Amino acid sequence: MYEHDSRQIAFHDEPFLFGGLPLNPDNRWVKLAGVIPWSRVEEAYRKNFRGNRGARAKSVRLALGCLIVKEQLQLSDCDTVQMIREHPYIQYFLGYADYRYDISLDPSLLTHFRKRFPADVVAQVNRWVVDAARAQASDEENDDEEGSAGGSVPDEPAVDSAHESENHGTLIIDASCAPQDIQYPTDIRLLHEARQKLEGMMDTLQAGRTTAKPRNYRQQANKEYNRFSRNRRPTRKQIRSTLRKQLQYVSRDLRLVSLMQLDSTATLSDQQLQYLDTITRLYEQQQTMYATKTRRCDDRIVSLHQPYVRPIVRGKASAGTEFGAKLTISYVEGYAEVTRLSWDAYNETHDLAKAAEDYKVRYGYYPQRILADRIFRTRENRRYCKARGIHLNGPPLGRPPKDRTVYDEQLRVEREESRERNAIEGKFGEGKRRYSLGLVRTRLQETSETQIHLAFLVMSLQKILRNLFIFIFSMRLFAKRRKILAVTASKFSTS
């Protein structure tokens, strides 16, 4: 059951009083409380609760606010709850009416909060925040223009239909990977873990049987794996021999588990059944690669605990292959959003047209320029951009021009656009070094996707905060200079 708590701070309240104590209105958490459209988020949050039965759920401001605090401060769930109890400004941000240390908030609730905010909802919140910030920035620019014109409002020119479809703005697009927090996968270790899981299932099923337990050679298998793992530099022959033996042990255990399920009164749990399905697919993949002497297969499983994770070949110097979700990011005016998120490896060249169409739906026109990496500059994408009057960065196809002046100008434009495109690389660096894109630590697939989108939401909020503080500083500096000029003018008038 979900009901709006009338005791919490309303969405439109100002931070003048908080439990009888004044708050600093320039504090970052106070500013963030006024940036997020809580009422619109509450409409999406209500859909998680149907009917009026059950205990009252936590408010949307508390649920989403806890996730934002955790991502902003890069804390664990336990440390996030402790920080909320100790920080009055964070409690104001979460909607509490007054400061109190004994908050009924358990760290396990943050897992439920992540489940209640799917990735598409967090992406929509990010879009609302960015649209509101851009609208406010455009209003401030219009006010400055009116003020510079002496307060007079010029006559509005007639709308030229020929210029309604002109392209505006710059869209930067690139792809990256958000690595998942898993142990580096090796074939032999994965089979060893699978065999241990199967042995646990056999122990569970044996409790409901009256006959003797079948032999599974677990001690011998453990000795062989431990002997191999202590070898620092195994040869190819040793690796293939150990892999063959582990495959035989897993095959035997799979057959025994299926036979024991027929005559046992005990049943496997849902989690064990999920592991059994994952192990079956893992064995089929490993057996195929062993028989064909290959090192790749489709939908390769690299983790028993997170079977949705796939290897993503990136070709980077630090890591040629990463294990996590692949992202295509669109970057407009300093704000980054996820255009595509997939756990399978894909060719990101097809995302350029999708990003351009999303840009048109959102702003009403196509971008004037698209700055992308070399992989996006295919013939198909070049034809797409040319048909819509979009400039795609990079050298044109064919031989370079013979005119040296024209060639030097092309090189100059390419260098300038390459420097502009570095902005999205900086955004990736910010997300991976400062926030959780560098290592996603959530366990489930849906919560991992939510965590990735939360990182981009927090980055957008931080940019808005920086713009607000810059605006406040400039206004104060302008007021100070104006005061100094007024004092100077009064001194000259009296003299």
C-alpha cells in the first residue's frame, strides 16, 4: 500500500525551517531537493503498489533519494543508512519534517528500492531533470537579452516556414562497457564451481532417498583441481587434460542429479533449479568448445551467479575483454543519456540513426552535427546524415583534395571536432572513476541496469548543481561590483 505522507516536507516547501533550525539554502542537498521533479516521479512510483492492503510503503522521495545519496557518495548500503542518520541536510533532501537519529530504515530496503525503480523509470527521471535544466537556462538567457535591451520587448518576427526544419545543436555518440563485479572467468574454475553446486544438490536429494548415495568422486576431483590451481604456468596439454576431467565429473553429476530427482521425496529449491539450468547450458558450451577446439561460442556463460553477463571484446590496452553491459551514450550540451543498454555484444554503428531520431523527437529538429568515433562512420550512416542535412565528423571518403589549402582546412576542422568529441570520453571517465560505472556491484540483472542509469542521473544532477553555483557566484559578484560602483559614485557626487 502506498500513501503520500503528509508529515514529510512537501515538494514545494522552502528550506527556511527544519525542526526549528534554519538551513543554508545554498547547500547542495537543499539545491538537489528543488531540482528533482518529485511529483512526477511519484506517479511512476505508485505503479509498484496495487490495492490498499499491507503496511504503508516508504515515500518516493525517501526511496529514490537513498539511491541518489548512495551513488553520489559511493557508499555501501549500510554506510548509506548511517550517513542518512547523521546528516540533517540529507534528511531534508529525503523529505523528513525534522531531524532525528532513530530513523526506521534498514540497509536491506535499498535492494527493494532498486527493484521499484526500473531502468526505464530512472532514464525518464534523468530526461525530466535535463529538460527542466535546459528550459531554465534558456529562460535565463532570454531574461539577460531583454535586460541588455533596456527592458524593451522587440517585435516578434514573422515565422519563416523554410527555417522551421533547420538543424540545430551537436550530438556526440560513443559506446563503452560497464564492467560487472565478477571473478575473472576461466573454463576450469567455472566447471569446478559447477561441480560443487551439483554435489550440493545431490546432498539435498539424498535426504529424501532410502537407497545408498551414488559415488561421485568428489574428493578425487577436488585434489585434481587443487593440484592444477597451484601450477603457476600450466602447459596446453595440462590445461586440456584437466578440462577433460572436469567435464567428465560435471557430466556424471548432471546424470546422477537427474536420476536422483526421480526417486527422492526431497525437492530442489528455486535457486538450485536456476543453478541447474545454468550449469546444463555451461556444460553444453564447454563440451562443444572442447570438442571443436575453439575458444568462443554464442551467449557464453562467464559466471554461475550472474549468468546474464557476457564477455564484451573492447580491444583496450588495459583490458582486451570486459565482462558487463555494453552501453551506447548520447551526449548533448554536457548531459549524457543511455541510448542503448545490452548484455550481449552488438555493433554500435546502428545506434547512430536511433540517437538522431530520438534527438528529433525530443527537440523537434535533427542535430546540426554528429560527432562520433570511426566505427560509426559507415557508408550507411553517411547516407543517412547526408539525406537529413547532418554533418558527420571525419574525413570524407575517397582521396584527399589536391588543393593544399582545402586539405589543411579539412585537417583543422577534424582536429577541432576531435577535441569536441573528447567531452564524451571525459563523461565516461567521470562515470567510471567517480561513480559506479567502473565496477557495478549489484547482483541481479534488473538492479544492475538501474544502477547504471542511476550513475548517469547523478552525473546530470551534479552538472546542474555546478551550473547553479556558478550562476549564484556570478550574481553575487555582480551585486558586489554594483555596490562598489554605487559607493564610488556617491563619493564623487559629494566631493
